[in-house]
Amino acid sequence: MSGVLTGASRTKVPVDDSLSLLSHHFTHDMLALFKLVLNSTYFSFNCQYFEQTDGVAMGSPLSPVIANFFMEDFEERALNQATLKPTCWYRYVDDIFVIWPHGKASLTIFLQHLNRLHKNIQFTMEMEENGRLPFLDIDIYKNTNGSLGHKVYRKPTHTNL
């Protein structure tokens, strides 16, 4: 049984928690620079300026690095604390492809486990249907010999524009 867990329903990388993680790897001076950049986020909308007060800024060159850093710690804790584990776990930012050999009921329990780890990171789940599962822009399917194949996936709403 395969599933895709995606944080798209609500993912907001927490700045304070990320800074705490960074403090274990960088000097005080470097941490001060991270803090300045991550806490000084301004944007304009309808000719008005706003300050973002929570989460890393979308579009900032630093945001994907911080998001990955945070999510790496998140997935390590998630897998270490899980009673049952997937046989396969592939993550791209907050989208996760898993192969789960323990049945659908325990996969739902695993999803609940993930969603209890941090209030800002909440996953939804898509299950394989007819041996196929879209993950990002890839259609992953089971071959007759049990191996996995893939091809480009287009959402039903795709217009080729």
C-alpha cells in the first residue's frame, strides 16, 4: 500500500523553532544574522506595506533552506517516535511518498502521529488507487513484476498553457 502525505493543507515553518535548531550548528554571530533575516520580512500588497510576523517568507532565497532544515529534524523525530514505520519514505520539502506495509488503519494512525508533532505542520493523505499514485508531477504505478514505474503526471485541470 502506498500513500502520499502532503503538508499543503497547512505548513508554516516556525521561525523560533528553526532558530533553535540552527543554534546547535552555528556560531552566535551567524545565528544573529539568521534571526535578523528571518524576523525582518516585509512585503507589499495593494500599495500597502506589511510585516510578516510568523513563518518563513515565501520567495526568500533562505526560506527553502530553512524549511528543509526544519523538516529534516521533523522527519527524524517522526520516524524515531513511530511504533510502525514505512518501508519507503521520500520527502520533497513537505510532500512525502511512503510505502506502508502495515494496512490502511495503521497508516491513518501514523498520519495522526505526524500531525501531533507540531501545530504548524499538518498533513493530508492520498492513497494509491488502481495501483497508481500521483506524487508531485509524477504518476507512480506498479508494474506487473511488482516494481514501481513512473511517468509525467498532469492534473485533470491541466490545460497545457
